Amino acid sequence: MRTTAALDAGRLREKFAAPAGRYLGFIVLVAAVATILFGVTTDARGSLPVTLFAVAFALLTWVVLIRPSAAAHENGVLLTNMLRDVFVPWQIIRACRVSQTLQIVTEQRTYHGLGMTKSARQQRREFRRGRPGADKVPIGPTLFGVGHLISTTSPFRRGAEDDGGAQDAAISRVKQEQEGGSYFEYTEQRISVLAHSALASTTAPTKTAARVSWALLPALALVGAAVCIALAIAL
């Protein structure tokens, strides 16, 4: 069930790498499902409280750890958070940065996405590399008019210039990188490039307002988890 924000975002262009917490969430989810199956197949009545707690834990894990994501779509950035989806059109994006959240800055406000996060350790590592975390990657001539930042510090310059095979190869390489903050830098620059391209294009969709939509499924999942916990305590 797609939200109105997801519908406004249009066709998916590129999904950014998930935080480590998502993989932990899948592990927890598998463990919860195994607990549920074990309880149902061995002693369904005696293990009912444990089974209910496992169901609640699985639902909470999906909402908190698995659902959050961030992606570039045809019309803008889609930030899928725990209970809300946020669509930010390319034309209104003024800066972006990955910190404790993925921050998309417009003239009116900053939108936060939980689908990409940077740990305190990674932030310290970038600070030691001389990349203080306070600066956001801007949209404007400093980055694009001269092209200096992308062409001299980024290994993804071909990916910033075209959407062909070179870009796909660069994305593939960077997603395999585990050290430094290069993938975070790539994400910042990739979003900035797409936003700048939309501003410069006369054929790009002209959506000029962000949309925040509440998602029904995760809300129902939280209600279901609460019900399961209440029943497990009552038994």
C-alpha cells in the first residue's frame, strides 16, 4: 500500500544503501519467526505468551529497523521513515548531508530520513580525515558551475555526468566500500547532482512542494504489537 508521498515521487531511479540496523533487523525478524514457529508446532497453548511477545517483537523490528529507507525517484527524494513517508521534489532541494540522519534541506525546512545514518564512530573518522560534519553539500555554482569538488575529490565523476554504464559501475564499486565515508559522500553528491540537473532541465517534472504522508501499515503494525503485548501479559 503506497502512500501519496510515494506516488508523488514517481519511478524509482536509485535506492541508497541501507543502514547496518536494517540487516540486524532481518536477523531479529528471522529469530522471532523461528520462535513463533517453534511455539506453534510444539506447545501452542503453553507457549502462547512467548509467541505473542515474538509476534510483537517482529512487528516492532519491521517498523523500527527494516522499513526506513532512502531513494532517488524520478521526481525527487523519497524518505521512508518509521511511520511517515517524505517526498522532497528535486526543484526545491538546496543542500543535503548524511549525519545521524539523511538531511534534505529546502528553503523552508530540513527533512530527515532514517534510511541512511552515520554512527558516531564514522563521524569521528570523517572529522579526522578533514571533513567536518557541520557542512552540508550545497546545490549551486560552487559545486556544479566549476565542477571542482566532484572532479577532484570524488571517484564518481563519471556517474555525476551521465546515467550510463560508467555510473552503474561506480555505484557498484562504492557500495562495496566499507572504509571511510565515501559512500556517504557519494550519496550527498548524487542527490546534489540530480537536484541541480532538475533545476537546469526544462523537461523535468515541476513539483514544487514537499509532501509528508502517514503510512497505514506501520501504524497497524504498532497497534498489533501493542495488542500482542497486552494479551501476553494478561495470560
